[in-house]
Amino acid sequence: MRKPRDYNSELKALQDKAVQLTARKVQQLGELVIATGADALPVELLAGALLTATDTSDLVTKEEWRTRGAAFFQKSRRSAGQGDRRQSAGTSTNRSGAGTASEQAST
């Protein structure tokens, strides 16, 4: 005879997993804000920029933003191996290897 399923424990496990995924998403979004240097912006400005991005229906503009974002992540991956050199040179890097906001602005 088969053992009956414990739906309550399965549901609890799924809810716990959902909470963990939400927490990870929030953490990653925070890391992205820091990596791009957007943490130096006023919260209202950052919120306005994000709202504009979500409201924009212009596909050309969205593609330009997507291309720029992809280039940012490619740059981050390439510079990840150079992180130790940057640290010793006195500039800080984050976990993804992207430099400070001033470094990114100068490129």
C-alpha cells in the first residue's frame, strides 16, 4: 500500500522555497544597483528612471538599453580577473568585478 502524501509539508516546503527565491532576487537587484553606481543617485531619481523604463514602449530605445546592459555585464566578466589588481591599486571592486561608479563613468 502506498504511503499517503503529506500535502501540508509539501506546501510549506514550496512556500519556503518561494521566500528564498524572493530574498535572492531582492539581493541581486541591490547588487546590480550598487554595481552600476546607481546607489549614489537619489531614490526618487532611480525610481523615476525605472518607471520610465517600464512605461517605455519604444522598441528602439529598449534595444539600446538592452545592448548597453549586455555590454556592462560583458565588461564585468572581463574585468573579474583583474579584480585583485584593482584592489591593490586602491580602487574597490564589488563581487561581480565591476569597478566603482567613477571608473565606469570614465569608460
